[in-house]
Amino acid sequence: QLQLVESGGGLVQAGGSLKLSCAASGGTISTYAMAWFRQGPGKEREFVARITRTPIIERYSDSVKGRFTIFTDNVKNTAYLQMNNLKRDDTAAYYCAADSCSGLGCGGISGKNYEYWGQGTQVTVSS
């Protein structure tokens, strides 16, 4: 069974950058659609970014488009979320998720489509 462990969260000033990592074990992420979700204080979980595998296509929420990048390293079996120009509204717990379906229509923006989840990593953006 696939297991996901996030890391890389922390405290950063507005305008700064962070790179989150999602290390996978028990499976090969090249066969999974990978995604990042987040849940801010008092908010519902929301979709952030997704990458499909066959073909490789990225999708982002409007709130992070142009600032965040999702990518994977198949050798390290790890997914990443590079976050630039961070804003206070980006403060949230960030979760990595995987869908065992890897094609174009897989994953999507609903968390219900993802079978595997990490424990989350906290990102706090200060002004």
C-alpha cells in the first residue's frame, strides 16, 4: 500500500518561497496521479495542484496559478510543490494525495478521487 510523507513546511515571510516534498513508499509514483491539497484555519480542504502521469499534465487552482509548481522525481519517488511569492492566504496545512489512476482524466480537483494521503505539513506565511 502506498504511503506518503510530507515535509518542508515552516514559517516564511510573505513574498518568500518554500518547497514541499512528498516522499512515497510501497509503490511507484510514476503510476499515480499526484496532487496537493490544503486546509487553512477555519476553512474546508481545497485543491491546490495536480499532475497526471500519462500524459504529464499539470493543473492548478486559480489562487496559486503562476506561483506554485507541482512536479515529481521518479528516481527519488517523490512529488514536490514549489511555492513562490507566498501570501498570508497560503497559510494552511498542506497534504499530498495520490490516485492510482494515472491517465489524463485521473485525480481531478476533488479529494474524494484520491485514495492515499499523507499526514500533512504546516505552512505559515507571516506579513
